[in-house]
Amino acid sequence: MRLQDHRLPGLHLVDHRIEVPLDWSRPESGETIEVFFREVCHINQRDADLPLLVYLQGGPGGKSPRPSENGPGWLLEAVKHFRVILPDQRGTGRSSRITAASMAAFDSPEAGADYLACFDTHAIIADLEHIRNEIYGGVSWHTLGQSYGGFLTLSYLSRAPQGLEKCLVTGGIPSLTPDADEVYRLTYQRVLRKMSAFRARFPEDGHKLDAIADFIQQHQPRLPNGDLLTIRRFQTLGMLLGMGDGAERLHWLLEEAFTDDSQQELNHHFLVEVMNHTGFDENPLYAAIHEHIYATPGASCDWAAQRQREQHPEFAESHRPLQLTGEMIYPWMFDEIQVLKPFRDAVHGLAQKRLSRPFYDPERLANNRIPVAALIYFDDMYVDASLSVASAEAIGNLRYWITNEYEHDGLRQDAGVFNRLLTMLEGQ
């Protein structure tokens, strides 16, 4: 369904919504949801026959970026060559959203887990293929996969390569044989390196982190929404350190943590910022299905991030210097974070769930003929570079560029990243 045409300076946008089965493995059930997507092109090419580029958003549980005359920069470059498709992944944005109310309706953990599993990688690829065939007449398209969007790309190449013309990936080449424990073991090591670099750059912030943790332990403050601020929730601010400006953002946040030098009271503004950074209000689905992206038919993830944390005592709440954590989802979050509490039983059920089929087909990827250009961030805190390189070497017709010039959001920071990958594709 075509919803609306509208304009921004230099851009023409068309909004769409399409009905899809909730469970692609049982479309005959009749249960459906809606997926929203937006077309963007240059204002002067609204009627041109342009190749299609579909953006595969990071996450999981992420909606596509909202365009403006100022960006994102890669989009302003892309519309010079393509009609760009920006889908909101099922369950997010203007697609049928998963909310606390919808999760509270399930009467058993198993039913809730089965529902959450309907929003996994396989389902997103099925949605994209449905859009491609029903709206665009089956024409093959280019993809640009950022972060988890790269995971989606490899699943797409494994399951429906006929839909793809060429693929670009930034910061998102996963292991082809996922092992959640190995992923998190490596992640904790990278986070420690990021924390060491942060302390070296901002020595006083190390003392500030310890002082805040001690204050939380002694006073048990509450966030503005009523959630108890625990040390372990405060530690999750380490997620910021994986982005290009993350160290600065964390530094300025800590600068105003206390109302004055006596360190006897936390600044209300600081508490608001901590609540927003750690609350998942915008994307609860990210927390609910994040660890599931590492699931395999042979084993459930079963809270691998928590299991690996217990092997790293330096991340304990009592440890000083205090170590922040990274891209890890823990079971306690669904007891302590307001917006996640209705997901609790379903998420525990999902943690035990095994896939019916793997997300990737290593044999098919080894014989891949679709040109792929990938950027691997050498210092990526979220996606381990060693695992990415091993996978890239095992995938046919894939060229990669590895660099430490950027953090995980290099595509957002520099439009030249998109142009360089596009140039790499032209040589294939």
C-alpha cells in the first residue's frame, strides 16, 4: 500500500506499508503484521528508472534512519546512483511494533518465545523478498548492510541470492558457525581494551566512575522513571565506547554526574541521560532478541553473555577500577528495566530455543557469485575483526577492506566509506 509522497530539500520520498505473515513458516495461519518501508531518491530523478538499493539496518530490532537534507551522508551519496529503500524491520518503527502491552498478552513463556522468534533473521529476509517481488516486480537489488545488516546480508546470500545484484557491508561480517560463548569471550576482551584506552585518555574519569559506583552502592538512587539505578545498569554505558564519538560522549556525561565537587548528590540531568541511554524505550526488541542472533540448530544461547561475565571477575560490580560493559544483554535487565519487564518470561523461553535451520549456509557462501564489498573495522567493539576476517576469507566473490580509521559507525561518520565500497564493487 502506497501511503504518502512527500519532499525534503533535494529528496523525494514515498512511504509504503505491506502486509506479511507473522510466521513465514506457517503463512496458512492467517496471522499477519505490517512492514513499513520508505523509498528515497533525488528530487530530480523521481521518475527515472534507477537501480534499487535496500538498506539493511543494524540492530537487531532497529528501524531505518529518517532522512533529512543533512543526511545521513551515505544516503545523500547513494541517491546519486540509486532509488534507496529504507525498511523498518518487523516489530520496529512504523512497522507493526512489539510493545510491552503485546508481550504481556501471552499466557506462557513458550508462546511468548515462539512469537519473538517470528522476528528473527529468517523472517526479515522473507519480508524483503516479499517486498521485492510484490512491489518491485522481482527485480534484483543492491543491499547496504550496516552491523547486524551484514548478518542479514549473509543470510540473504545463503537463502535467496537470486534477489541480489551486489552487496555492500560495513562492520557486519559474523562468524558463519556462530558460537555465542566465543563471541562474548572475545567481546569482553575488546571492552577491556576500550576501557583501558578511555582511562588513558581521560585519567580523571576513571576516578569518577569509581566514585559514581560507590555512591550508587551506598544510596541506591532511582532514575526519573522510578527504576532503581544499580551499578550493573550504570556499567552498560560502556556501549558508547564502540562509536566514533563515544568516548567524548561518555566523558561529557561523567563530567556533570555530581551536582558539585563534594560528590554527595547525583545531578538530575545525569540521571535522565543514564535512564535514556540504558532504558531501551526506543527499541525493546533489540534487547529481547539480541543474543538469539547467535543461535544455532545445535545449541541454545542460554544467556551466554552472563555466563562469560562470570568468567571475567574484573567486570564485577564490586571491582575497582570499575569496568563498564559493552554490547551484552543480561537476564537481570528484564527484572530491573521498566520497559523490558513484560518481555521477561518470553525472553527466558527464547534463550532456551534452538533454531530449526541455521542463519547461514557456509557451503553456499563459499560458492557465492554475487559481488560483495565489505568494510571490517579492526578495532570494532561490537563485531570481532578476527571472526569477520575468517568469514570473509571463506566467502566467494567477497572483497574486504580492513581499517582502524573508524569505529563501528564509520558509515555514519564519513560518506566516503560508501563511495569507496561502491568503487570496490565496480572492480568485481
